[in-house]
Amino acid sequence: RGDLIELDAGDKVPADLRLLRTDELAVDESALTGESMPVAKDPAPLPEVALADRTAMTFSGTLVTAGRATGLVVATGADTELGDINRLVHTTAAVQTPLTRKITQFSKVVTAAILVLAALTFAIGVLRGRGASEMLTAAVALAVGAIPEGLPAIVTITLALGVARMVRRGAIVRHLPAVETLGSTTVICTDKTGTLTQNQMTVTHVTAAGRDYTVTGTGYAPIGQIRQDGRTVDLAGHPVLRETLLIGLGCNDARLVRKGEDWTITGDPTEGALLTSAAKAGLDHVPPRAAVLPFSSERRFMATLHDDGTVYVKGPVERILELCRDAAGPDGEPVPLDAAAVHDRAEAYGHQALRVLAFARGRTDAADLDELPPLTFLGLQAMLDPPRPEAAQAVRTCHDAGIQVKMITGDHAATARAIGARIGLDGKVMTGAELTADVPAGRVRDTTVFARVSPEQKLRLVQALQADGHVIAMTGDGVNDAPALKQADIGVAMGRTGTDAAKESADMVLTGDDFASIEQAVEEGRGVFDNLVKFIVWALPSNVGLGLVLVAAIVAGTDLPILPLQVLWLNMTAVLVLGLPFAVEPKDEHIMTRPPRDPSLPLIPRALTIRILLVSAILLAGAFGLQHWER
């Protein structure tokens, strides 16, 4: 503590720092706070605020994306915010899965019943004058007959086959019982960025010269079109649109990079979105730069001067309007600037949780940008991190299956609410500040979207839902998700974007970072449980029937109709081998339209228990009838 650290773009912050001086510093804190965009930092002191709003601090493990800074080390190692998360992970006890809890409970009941029955059988036989050695053999035969020896094998086989099917669906299971747990899930708590959304900023709307355009395609892949009223636009007839897109291309420090079939960026995600929107219009070249004014918190805009004397400027709407003296009309000629109309359009985009940037251009004969020339306002570009195309359908499928889906994010409440509405998660919104230790369980249950949530608050959320009797699946990719992933009945980490801490705390890893894979895993888990119940209902009548045959023989005073070795042979061959097909039984086609199982219900419900006893009685009658007939 007390050391001075200098930070530059690309550095990983080595400790928790109190910033003393910054030069346009922006830090990617998504792994720690869930905030999807780089956070601008400022050394100005702040009152006590949430972790994601501490702009005067940088935290260990986060990444500097832009700018420079000097900071004072205030915490290292276990004392950092990252260390606090590590402590939460290690103090959070792993939770038994619903299947292991039910199997354990079922085994205890069966074991107790068999021991009591064997003891009674021994006592009854001795009291009736039969030898103790003979009765000990009979008691052992009863225990062997009643115990479902094939159950551990069939459970392991069924779960292993489920794991293999999950791999083909893009999910790697780290703990075998987790295959079934998703089938028991009643609530899925999912991260927003990268799971429900693509984590790739995308321009969706452009306004130029008072005309509105839509941009098709999502992500950084330059595949899409600029459209107006449903028709593809020819830029030759829309000169102001062309210039608006060119400014996004020229006033830009990011780069698009193609890696195989995927497109990524180096630099700021917002600038990456502007590059993509220009590429969709077929624009890939601007005159070389002669000078640049980088964005700063004081300046609040970025400007570039190009060799042909054109000055491109971009920035927040309010700031760009202050710098402009007129606007470009549909033909590119100057017209009076209608600032109120621009503000109205920007606000309309804002209500859709779109991030809006404004663009202007000017001309100068100067060789530098010491002074901006008069600027002409051109237009707006609005962007967001778009929902995955399959996310909305997956959410609907979960709702149809009776599973609640709750979105948890480090973003602001307004952004979270708008994204939630796009994928079918309409409902109440709660911020992390409201998620206190004494928050009523009913309020948590009725809330759909949780915004600005810290790691401890995520953990508290999962615990509150578990205390309300729910089986929780938690998805996440950041270090901040690790405690909640471990506490949940099943933790699901992202394979592509997930941190090592998240993967180590999770029970399942999704190779495609796709929420639709979770919905498929729920379906697979329900199928696994159904097949296990089918095997148990098939095997138990044989076990119970064999036990009843022995008890009845002793009570009736007749010879044992079956010996212990014969009982073991029946259990390990006939029952197990003939029951194996249940492990590969196809899933019911309506499996995702029924509600999740009540966690409080036993493994074998009453109706199936009655059926087991009925079949056992038929086996008992058949065995004694056959023995009597043979004699």
C-alpha cells in the first residue's frame, strides 16, 4: 500500500487504486461489476456509492481500454474488491442438487424399511420355532431382495448419457448430477451482457437531414443494409446519410478484425459499431488524417482533420449542437438548425435504451485543429448491444415450461428495463441498492429485472430465492458472478467470454454463450429425471415383491421359495439388464409445456407408490401360486 502506479491503455490494473490524475482514462470493469461499456474515470472525490459508480477508483484485475492515469495503491491481494469476491466464493457452501437430495432421502427410507422388515422376519421365524441360522439366511435374503442394487448403476448410466447429449448441444457438464438439476429448475437468474445479448454494440437507427433510416444485421460483422420505409437505400440519393456514416468511419480509432468466420474489434465498442454501420453501406475509405483532437471529459467531442481540409466531429448530442451554426438539408445544402427536433429524436431513441451520438462536419484551410471551423450538423447514429435472435424464443419457452426468468445486470435500470422488454422480460425492476438483507422474499420473487447489482447482492438474491423454496439456475461470465454461481443449485458459466473464476465455480459451461442452450439443457434435464423415475418404478416392484415372498413364506411357515443367491441374480441381471432401455428412452414431446416439479414432492409420488405395491402384490400371489401348483 502507498505505492504510486502509472496506468496506460492495455494495462491490467494490479491493485485497487485511488486515482490522483487521469488523462481520458476508460476502464473495462465488466468482469467485476457487469457494466457492459468501459467506464470513464475521474479523480474527483465522491460520496459513498455503489461499486460500479466509483469513478475515482480503479480495481485489481480490470483492464485499461483508453487513456492514462496515476493512482495510489490502497489495497492489494485479499484486501481488494477482487479478494472480497474470492472470499465470498470460499465461504459459500456448495448446495446439494435436487436429485442427490431426493436419492439420499429415498435411500434412507428404503434402508430403514428393509432393516426393520429383516429384523421382524428374523424375530417372527425364531418365535415360530425355526432355527436362528435358517432365519439369518432368510433375513439376508430379504435384505438382498428388497435393496434395488441396480439403482446406482442406472443413475450413473442415465446421467452419463445425458452428459453426452448435452455436449452435442453445446454444454459441458462439470458435475454429473448437474445434468438433471436444470430439469428441476424453477427460476433461472441470467446475466444480460453476452448471454441474453451479443456483447457487440450495433447501430440500429440513423437520422440524417431529418430522415430516419434503419440498419439491418447485428454484431460487428459488416453484413446488413441501410433501409428507409423497408427499401434498401442508394447512397447517391442520400448525400447527408453518406456523410454521417463517413464521419463515423473517419472520426474513429477502432479497427474491425476478422478471425475466421467471426468479426471482432480492437478499441472502443461504440467506435466499432460505427465502423460496421459504414461498412454495411459499402464505405471503407476516408481521406488520410492530418490532425486529431481526442475525446476528453472537458472537450466532450472528438474531431479529426483530413488531407482534403474536411473536419469531422462526433460526440454527445447536446455538445455537438452547441458547436453547430446550421444543419444540412436533404440535398446537403445548409438549412437552419432545428435543435428542438434533434433533441426530440434523440430522446425517442433514448427511451428505447439506445446510445446516441451526433455528427457534424466543417472545412478549414488550417494545418491543425487548434480552433474548430464553423460546423454543420449532419445527423445521429443510435446503437445498442442487441439481444441474441434466439433469446426471446428461449425466454418464451422457459415461461411456457413454468420457469421464471430473471435478468441480472450491472447496467443502469433504464437500459436493463428496455433490453428486458425486447426479449419478453417485462415486469418490475429493482436496483442493487434496494436488494438489502431484509428485503421481503415476495418482492424478490415478483421482480423480473435486477440492475446495478454487486457480487454480494447477486449472492443475496440467489439465497433469498432458495429460502423461498425455489431451485435456482444462475448464469454468469465474470468474476463478480462466481459467488452466486457456486451458491445456486446449478451454476452455468459462459465458455467463450467467461472468466476462469466463473468456470471454476460453475457446474456447467456453455460453449456458445447462448441462453437458448440453457433452455435445451432444461429439456434434457427433465428427460433424465423422467427416465430415472421410470427405471425406479420398473425395478422396485421386483425388489418389493421378492421381499414380500420371503416374508410371507416365513409367516406361513413354509420353505423359502427363493434363495439369497437367486435373489441377487435376479436383481443384477433380469432387473438391471431389462431396465437399461429406460436410460435411453426418448423425451416426451410435451416435456417443455408442463410446469417444473415441486421441489417439496418426494422422488416417487403417491400414485406411483400405489402402483408399485399393487404390482408387488401380484408378484407375491404369482410366486406362491406357482409354488403351490408345482407341489
